[in-house]
Amino acid sequence: MENNSNNYEGEHPEIIKQKGLESLILLIIGADKSPISLLHLQKETFLLWNFHPYMKEFIHFVGHYRGPFSSEVEKTVLYPRYLEDCWSYIPPRAKPSRDILSGGYVQITQKGQNKYDEIYSRAVKLDNLRVLLSGIKAVRELYDKLNEEELLLLIYDTYPEYKLKSNVSNMIFDKKNMLAKQIYEKGFIDKERMENLIG
């Protein structure tokens, strides 16, 4: 993400790629102080990935049990190499639990907030990254309002190819009437879109 930064001159391309990915993850996590579920982080990164083509150089998404999934994102969250202790990962609650979708939660730390401020202040000066920063803020503000089931319904409806390998899509679509109404009541979609989701 920061390939043009002087900090990376002379470094191996794989190191540059990993540092850029970790910086991107920190920018997404740090865009809102509240914890973000790993499922939300995966799906919100996927939505950004669809609109920012250069992200395709270092992140790949495949159809998976919970829809679009990036192993790069998951590995980076669980095992950061360069931004250690910038966020904390809280595993999902132990079974039996209703928390079958979140994948756990990620929250920025104080060290991470300081690093976020530093990266953000550099990134906001670059045109292509300023657009990405605006996209991150908009995606967090919008999609964080949805619970995991609501988010998955919208993802599966908009990107049906990603529900093929999902082991939760039937459960989500069984609840589509209720979920579509909830999304509508949150002001996220209009009545026509709600009816399309239900229909």
C-alpha cells in the first residue's frame, strides 16, 4: 500500500507487500474505535478490494464457508509481522454460543492508535490513498451498523458467486424476510431494495 514510501526503498517486494497489508488492516481497524468482528473486517476489506484495483496486487479473495475470504487478511490479523501489538484479537465466545459467525473481534491498542495516526497523516497527503481513506471511513460507518447475518445477506445477494461454498448461506436465506426488514429499519436500504431482497 505504501510502495512509494522512502521507508521501503531497497526492501524485498514481499516485505513491502506485507507491510502495506498490515498498514491497510490498521487503517481499517483504526477508522472506528469500536471493536470489529473478523467477519466484518473480511467483508469490509472485500468491498474495498472491489473498488480499489491496486489492492488486488496483494490481497486475494476466494469463496469460503462464510462468503468472500482472504487468507492474507486472516493471517495478518492473527500473526502480524511488522505492526505487532497494534491491535488485539479476541476469539469468539466459547460454545455453546450464539456467536457462530463473528470469527472473534479485533480492537486497536494504544500503540496501534499512535501508529494509525502516523500512517494516516502520511497517507492523506497522497491522492490515491486519500480516496482509499475516504472509502474505508464510509465502509466502516455503513457496514458496522449491520450484524453478521445482515451483512452476509447483502454480500450473498450482491455477489452470489461467493455463496456457492458457504455453509451458512441457507441459514441466512431462510431468515431473509426478517433480515431484509431489519436492514431497512436501520435506514441502510430503501423499500424497493428490501422487497428485492425478500423476493
